Amino acid sequence: MSTWGSREVLGPVLVVPEPVVEVQAGTSIDSGTHRHPLRLGRVRTDVTPEDVPRFGEGARPSAD
């Protein structure tokens, strides 16, 4: 287990992508890490995991 501010490298953990939820995130990123915690938005019962593009695929946010 790693703690906040630790330099310990953690490996990925693969999970089954169910259910689909919205998350809210700020745009502040420092060294590839969100500076503020992500917040759970809502569960999307109208969307299946197959409807969601995989990370790095699909539309990209604009750089306003």
C-alpha cells in the first residue's frame, strides 16, 4: 500500500468495468497526477461498458 506523497511505484490492478459511473475531475495536473481528488458523479444505468471508449480512444477534450 502506498501513501499520499510516497514515491513507491504501484502496479496496475485490472478490474471488471461494471457499473459505468461518471466522475468529476479538475483540470489541474501536476507531473501526470490530478492535484485534487476525483469525485464520484452518478451511476449510469443507461450506459453499458461497451458504450464507453477505452482509455486513449474516442474524443479528446479541448485545450481551452
